Amino acid sequence: MMRSLFRLAALLLVATLSLQLYFVLRIAAMAWIAPQSTTFQRSEIARIWHDRGVVPWAQAWVDDTAIADTLKRAVIAAEDAGFVDHAGFDWEAIERAWERNQRAESMAARQAARQTGQAIARRRPPKIVGGSTITQQLAKNLFLTGERSIARKAQEFVIAGALETLLTKRRILEIYLNHVEWGEGVFGAQAASRHYYRVDASRIGTAAAARLAVMLPSPKLFERRPNSVYIASRAATVAARMDDVELP
């Protein structure tokens, strides 16, 4: 019995190490070879095909030099102000996200208790949601699912560390901007610039870049509300911060 358990543990260890080696080799190759697609994109293709029977898709890889600095600055200002300085993780942002989720969970529990007249019998354990850097977002999109769990988050940290170790900040940002979602079937800076503003990513202006950057947390939601008060207000804030952003 003990021998069988030992063998099983050894197999699990080998499988885990093999998976990490696979990730490392894939990332190392990205220093020269642009990834054609991400796990998230492939899951979106399957979902859209299932829902519609067709897959409207817009994506075109462009080199770093073909993406306007205005868009790079806007995305960093909106998503990860410390991008050039951190090693893949913003611990203060993670802590703030944890605290926000704790407060939100407590509020939801109180509201449910008031509605039902009794406390919730079973509650989900708190999870770290949000606070992800650009590197962490890229790690998740490249290789992982949208599942929210401690195991998935731990794997995201490992991949993010490999990205920071094996690629330059400039390359990480280039890959991120070419694969990040900007709407239903709209991926990457070039496709987003053409889709929303009918210009190439190299020619996007400050105001447009700020609006695109604001969409990133919830692109499918914001593409349905392009003229919302929130987008206008948040874009103005991002535009004001762009001059202070350092590019890699």
C-alpha cells in the first residue's frame, strides 16, 4: 500500500515538473517566436462557435514599433502603473484586492442574512480576485483557464515568474497588447484600433488610447456602452496619468 502511494506521489511530481518545463520552454521560445493564439482565445472561439455557429474574429499581430506609445502608456496607466519596476507581481495591489473582496463578501453575507432572516449556512472561502499585473494577466491568458482557485492562482504566479525571467518587459508588453481581448472576437491592439476608430494601432491618439485602455477589465461589457459616463470619466483620468508613465 505504501509503495503504491509512493509511486502515485512520484508520478504526480513528475507530471507537475513536466508541465512546468513545458511552460518554460514555450515561454523561452516566445523571445523569438510570437505565439499564434492563447488558451483564452481558443476557449472564446469554442464558445462563440457554440453560441452563434460562426466565429467573427479580428486579430492581426503587429510588432512593438507598430503600436503607438500613446496606447502603451494608456494601458500601463490603466492596468499596471508599476509595470516597468516590479518583478511580475504588485503585492500592494494584491493586498488591496484581497481586502476589497473580503468587504464585498461580508456585505453580500449581511444582505443575504437580512433577506432570509438567518445567516448563510455555507460560505465560499475568500479568494484573491483582481490586483493582477500585466504579466499575470498574460500568464493567465496564454496558458490557463478562467477558473478562480488557489491552485490556478499559484500556477499563474509560476508562469508570471518565468515570463519575467525569460522575456524582456518590452516583449511581455508586445505579446500582451497583441493578444488581449478588446471585445467579442476582437483581440489585440491593431484589431481594436481598426474596429473602434478605423485607424492602425500606430496612429491611435491620446483620447482614443485612453478609452481603449479603460475597456480592458470588461471589454464585452464596455463595447456595448462605449459612451457611458464611467468610460468618459475614467478615460480622462487615464489620459492625465499617461505623461508620467515610463515605457520599457
